[in-house]
Amino acid sequence: MNDISVTPQPRVRRERPKVVTLTERAAERVREIMGRAEKPYAGLRVGVKNGGCAGQEYTLEYAESAAPLDEVVEDKGVTILVEPKAVLFLVGTVIDYDVNRLAAKFTFQNPNETDACGCGESVTIQPAEPD
């Protein structure tokens, strides 16, 4: 009979992918805005709410503190707090800051979007499927 000895290998956790990331342009703009804020903030809160003609809208706001269930993402020197109910809708999203001749705004490149309204203010998002 063969005695086989197996040495257990330590579990190596792979780094969890970030729910959202920022382009360098977006990170620079957030740092600039936060630096001019009238008081210190814990980060930028990102979420999704029902509304608009396509059904959902992205939300961005200053966050005074992290809520207990927020997903905390650190990216390019910016703290992003993702609302718990929005995590599955935002997985894989890249936030950019777009400037053109008529407007300057944050834009969302979300692989979970299935539709958008003509004005670009609202979207339809399907939650990401768990692996």
C-alpha cells in the first residue's frame, strides 16, 4: 500500500475585482471637487435609483461616512462607496468624466446596461449574474 502524504497548501485569496473603477480623468475631477468641498467627506457615494424613461438612473453624491453595508472601493486615490442595493447593477462599471463643447459630466460605461433613453439620463440595467 502506498502512503501518500499530501501537504495542504495555504489558501491564496485572489483579489476581488472592484465593483466600479474610475478613469484617470474621472479620478482627477473627483479629487478636484472633493478638494474644494466646504467640509471633508469620506468619499463619493455611487448608486442606482428607479426613475427616468428607461427605468433607472445613476446617482453620485458626497458621502459623509460609509454606511455599514457599503462596498468600499479605493481607486486612483479616490474612495468610492457603492450602495449595497446597487452592487449587482454596477459590477464592472467604469466611470469616466466627459467634456465636450456643450457639457461636462460623469459617464458610466456599464456592461450590465441593456437599454438607455434617448436623452442619456436614464438606463435599463440587469443585475450581474453571480459566477
